Amino acid sequence: MTTTALQKNIPQPTAGKPSALNLMASRLSVEPAKLLETLKSTVFQKATNEELLALVTVANEYGLNPFLKELYAFPAKGGGIVPIVSVDGWNKMLIRQPDFDGIEFEFTDDEAGNPISCTATIYTKSRSKPVKVTEYFSECKRNTDPWNNMPRRMLRNRTLCQASRIAFGFSGVFNDDEAHSVIDVSATAMPTEPPPKLVAA
């Protein structure tokens, strides 16, 4: 299918409003037609036009760049796609918030030095009290190489994502670890890190 045909099949914006694709193209300083062609052939290959539009909309909403592996996608159970944001993407979303005023992490360990929990404290300029979120290792750990080899880093990353979501209301996106409960594992394996190409059903 040609780029022109692809453009005709993507839902068009209402009068006076730029399309989601044009917004992303402007943000990334590329031509919309070239961006569409590149998205369809690389990071969002196999995505339907409607799914691509949804992914581009999420990327625009949070200022994420799929080519830097800040956003990728997997087939969802029951159809459609699941937007997954890497830890770099979550961090980018967090520090771009005008109200953000810093974050601190605190670990609780057992007697052997193994992590029990991690608490993230997010400070905001407009609230008198910070947002504190605790994630527990026993509830988060998965039997993957990153969790087995870097348990503290993985728990910290998980806590960062959850605390950011609660502090600033990020919705419609998942982090790498929680996405395994909503993706269609029969369609593709869940990676331990963002894949080199974004894949949608």
C-alpha cells in the first residue's frame, strides 16, 4: 500500500485541527508522509491504521518518541494494542511536569540485605505534602533475567512508574512489567526490555 493510500485510510482531523500524525511530525521535525511510512515499516509495523492512530495519540499526549524506545506496543488480549512506556519514557514524562519538584527513593531490606520494598516520594510545587508510593518486591518480582540480576533497580523502576502515575494522573499506558497481564502472549513473547521494533497486532 502506498503512503498516499495509507494517509487516506487514517481517520482525518476535524476542521481547523491538525491531525495526530501532523502533530508528531512537527514535534519530530519530519514530513508527515515520511513519518507515516517509517512508522508503518519499522516501530509500529503490522499495526492497523486505527491502532497506529491510537499509538501516535498516546505518544503526543505524553511527548514520547517511539524511535527512542520510549513507547512501544504489543497485541492486547481480546484484540487491539497495549501502549507500553519504557522506564526512560516514564522518567521523561515525570521530569517534564511543570509541577514536579524532585523524587527520592528509600529501600527496606531484610536481614540478608535483600529488598523488601521501595518507597518513592515525589515532591510537587503546588501541594503541601509529597506523594509517597511503596511497591513490594514480593508482589512485583518476575522470573526474568533483569529481576534476577538487578532486583533493586527493577523494583526502583517499578516504583518510579507507579508513583509517577499517582502523582500526575498518567493513564492509558503500562510499564514493561505490568503489561504482561494484559498482552496477548500467544501473539508475541513479552520481552525483558523494549524490543528493537515496536510490534502491534
